[in-house]
Amino acid sequence: MLISGRGSNLQSIIDAVAAGDLDASIAVVISNRADAQGLSRARAAGIEALHVNPRDHPDRDSYDRAIAAALTARGVELVCLAGYMRLVGQPLLDAFPQRILNIHPSLLPAFPGLDAQRQALEHGAQVTGATVHLVTAALDGGPIVLQAAVPVLPDDTVETLSARVLIQEHRLYPEAIRIVLGGCWTLAGRRFVREATS
Ligand code: GRF
């Protein structure tokens, strides 16, 4: 898992694995920021936690190659971004084709990029939500795996709306990982299509 901060989505995945709701193991948590709270959450759960400092690398590609190498060395099969505040470059995309997930706090393609909850509020949207999607070179633009809708209430602030969206994020991400790891899906163009299971 790649993170940059608080790590509440990371925690929801740690908890889902611990509860037996998600048949997976978290090989490593990597942050581009040394002070990410998520690193402490990982260590508390006995998961290897690394700070990989962008300043130790001359450019973005070299940083992404270092991340890809660290993940590959640990036998990672699926990379999950959770509040990872960096663009994923081509070296990392190439190392994990269709194997990188991200969670975004809006109903994509509405409100990509930063401050999605503020964007929804200021736009006057009456419904927003959360999206788990495959990561491509397009920012928040990859195939949609799962979404959940959240109503925007008349007296919402960015904080109250974000808190309600986050509840859905924590439910959605472990479920999306389960679906993707399950492997019964294909891409039809940019549509993520789940195969019927008996
Ligand atoms: C979440 O809202 C996620 O959707 C967005 O960044 C936030 C990360 O929160 N990409 P956390 O670090 O998982 O608590």
C-alpha cells in the first residue's frame, strides 16, 4: 500500500484482513512522507513500513522505479494507493499493469484531483460519494471498480461531508480489493466488467 498521510483507509484494510473479511496480506506500506500517521498504523499492526524519500531521487521516474523495485522485491501482486499524494508515473504503471488501485472521495468522473469534497460542495452537487478505480496515466481517470453514493446535505461543511464519504470509503476499499484479487473480471474498453460467478 502506498500512502502519504493519515492512513484511515489503510486501517480499514488492515482491519478487514484481521477480521478474515479480506483474504490477502499487506506485504509493505510505503509513504513518500516520513511523518505519515499511516506508517505508525502499519508498524502497530506488525506490517513493514517504509519511508521512501523523493528527495533521494533525481526525478519522478527514478523515484517510481525505486517504489516498483521495493514492491516487486516483496512479491506484491496488487498495489493499493490510499491517500497517496503523488502522481503515479510510467515506470510504476508498467511494473504493475492493471494492478494498481486508488480510492477517490467523489463519484468519478466528477471532481477529480484535490479537494474533491470541497469541489462537490462548491459545485452544488446533491450527491457525491467514493470511487475505487484502476490507476492509469490519467489522473483519477482509470476504469471504475466500485462506487458508493453519499448525499450532500444542505448544511454540510467540507468536514461533515468528508466524514460521511469516508465511512463509505472504508467499506468500499476492502470490497474492491476482494473483487480485483478474485480475478473474475475483464476490461471492456474502459469498463470494468465482473464475470458472472455461480
Ligand atoms: C481519502 O479521502 C481518499 O479517498 C483520498 O485521500 C484520503 C486519504 O485518507 N485519496 P486516509 O489517509 O486513508 O485517511
